[in-house]
Amino acid sequence: MTRVGPRAGDGEEVRRLSLGGNPKWMGLPSSQRPPLTMVHPERLPGAPGPYTAGRRRVVVEVPAREAMLAPLRNILGAIATFEGLDSDVVADLCLAVDEACAVLINAAAPDSLVSLDIVADAQMLVVDASTTCSRPEDAGLGRFSERVLSALTDEVGTFAAAADTANGTEDDPGNSPGNDPENGTDPRGVFGISLTTRRRPPTASDAVSD
């Protein structure tokens, strides 16, 4: 397992889909739901490849609750399928994200969000799952979770961010939730898990089946 730094392009504006509360379309049959274009893709710099015309980025945010694991799996599965990953790889990736998000939900501070930051290009699909923790220094992957994630994806990493970048309240830290009343700082921070799935090159059998 490796520790990874902030994603390249984090400074760019990225629109987000937030599944908060009880959206009206939750629980409706697929024919009555809004199209997946609610998840706004943002192009990132990158050389065009055989699978994507550059790099695409999608950010999905949901409340840090176990009830949101199924919607996250469904959205990720749709994105991975759209990106051309085969069904077995998509299933493994969804299981990995489910495990990672379960770990994050257990570590999340009250009223936090779980964020999936998904970037796809011609070589790989990377999912950075993260949440705000009351004590990010205590958050981490257990050995069992690490083994599960390593078996389901090609690369597993963790990352962390300081509180002033985690909650976007650096301009007014004294009024932020979870502040330390003695020194006016927020002890919270972001902990995240990065999962990389590399694309498999087409095989001769794939060409025959086509």
C-alpha cells in the first residue's frame, strides 16, 4: 500500500453531485430517474487515448451513512461500465469501493460527507474515496481491509489533508464545527483511500468475439 498526494488538477473547478437527505428520485424505477448526466464530468489535461478523448473526472458526494453505500455502488458501476471496463472488473471495483467507503463511514465525523473523486483515462480508472474525520491521525486501513482492496484492485493507497483544506473554513476557523476552543483550530481533517484499476489491453479472443 502506498500513500498518495493530492490529485493533479485539484485546483480546477469541479462541479459535484450531492445526494443529500432524501432526493425525490431515490427509490424510483430507472425509467423515472434523471439521467446520469447529473454527475457532471470535467475534462482534465491529458493525451487522447483509445478509450477516452482525454481524462474525465466525476465527483460524487453523499452523506456518510451506510444507507448510501448502494447508491454509490450503482453510480460507480454505471461510470465504470461507460468507461469500457468489463463486467468482472466493474464488479470487483464496486466491491472495493464498498469496502473502502464502509471504512470511511466508520471513521467519519458527525454530519460528514463521503466523496468519490473518479478520474478515467486511456490507461486506468482511479477512485479516491474520502471523508472528514474527527481525528484523521487515528484513521487508517486495517490489515483485512487492505488485503481485500489489494485483491480487488491493482493499487491501493491512502492520503490525508489538513483541516484547513478539509472543511473549507480556513477564513473563519473560530466558527467551524469541531473546533478546539483553546486555540481556535479545527482538529478535524480528511482521510482518504485511493483505488486504481488499470485497463486490460484487448486480447485476441476479444477481437474474435467482436
